[in-house]
Amino acid sequence: KAGVTQTPRYLIKTRGQQVTLSCSPISGHRSVSWYQQTPGQGLQFLFEYFSETQRNKGNFPGRFSGRQFSNSRSEMNVSTLELGDSALYLCASSLGYSSSGELFFGEGSRLTVL
Amino acid sequence: QKEVEQNSGPLSVPEGAIASLNCTYSDRVSQSFFWYRQYSGKSPELIMSIYSNGDKEDGRFTAQLNKASQYVSLLIRDSQPSDSATYLCAVNQGGKLIFGQGTELSVKP
């Protein structure tokens, strides 16, 4: 069974640009959650999508957005990049809601903003 | 106050000792609690879940929950160098899975 796949794995952008990250969940999983991981703040919840609907959102500015497609694949977008957006972005899938706790994480997309 | 708090460590224990990792949470109505392990350069993986007050054992791992004190802990018995990792506490709060910053554990041979 294939795991959670995130693309791209690494990317470098400059301030003001935008970026789109992709996540393909485990087959059959309907929930996709996104987290930002930094050394200073740890794992911070961005949002969760379930059956194409945003179910929950964390405390991030509106520059962070996401969506989920009918095949459960998800994308997140960050517009007007800032230096502080440099982080590892982790996607996690689960069979049911993420609050069930059984999340399967992808390897992450490491974003560097210059 | 952070929603889920952990000592960042590093916590260093000798091989064979008991490692004790602690976590406190702010939302009194939280009902489900989880421990994830994250090796350096890897993604987190679920190792334990606990829902009721008391202890839950799984091999060398024991999770402990005290809802009155809003406290969760993870004990690792007979610690091995392969247990060296960052341990993340996660709490279901308001339908979201909120993670602590993690405690880095180092097991010295």
C-alpha cells in the first residue's frame, strides 16, 4: 500500500512569490491535514480537508489556503511569501477525521524563502 | 499558555534506563491523547494512543493519563539507542489534533 506522497520535496522561492504544494493521501483515506513544522514552533496545524470540504483551520493568515479534490488529493497554496514561511510542510492523511489521532504523514515539502 | 506543552529537552538517559516524557494540555474537555515519534529527518509516526485515565501498556511503552491534572506521560522501559528521537504529544482539541513542540530523547549506550 503506497504511503502519503508529497511533492515537491524541496523548493526555494523568493519573498513575494507564491507556492503550491501537493499531497496524495493513502488510498481510501478521506482526510488530509496540513501542518507547518519549524524548530521554534514545532508542528502547527494549518487546516484539514475531508471529502473536499475544509473541516478545520488553524491560526494562520489568509495567505495560506488549501483545497481537496474528489480523489482526495490536496493542495495547499501560500501567496506573497515571507521569510518566516520557511519551514517543513507536512501533509497527513487519515481514514476518518484527523481528530481520531491516527495520522499517516508524508515526508514533507521543505520550503526555503529567500 | 500553549495548548499542548512539553519540555523540549534534550532528555538524556543511559541504555537500559526508564525514559519519562511529559505533556500538559490546556483544554479540559479533551478526550483523546496520542504520542508520536519522529526520528531525525523523518516524519512523525503514531506509537501510542490513550483515552481513559490510568495506564496503557504496549511492549516497552506505557502511556499514562490524568485528566484531572491535564497531564499525559510516556514511559519507555529498557531504553535503547534506537529510541533516540523526538517524541511528540498530540491532543484532540476542538476537533483538531494539536501537537506539542516535542521532547528530544537521547539514549546513550
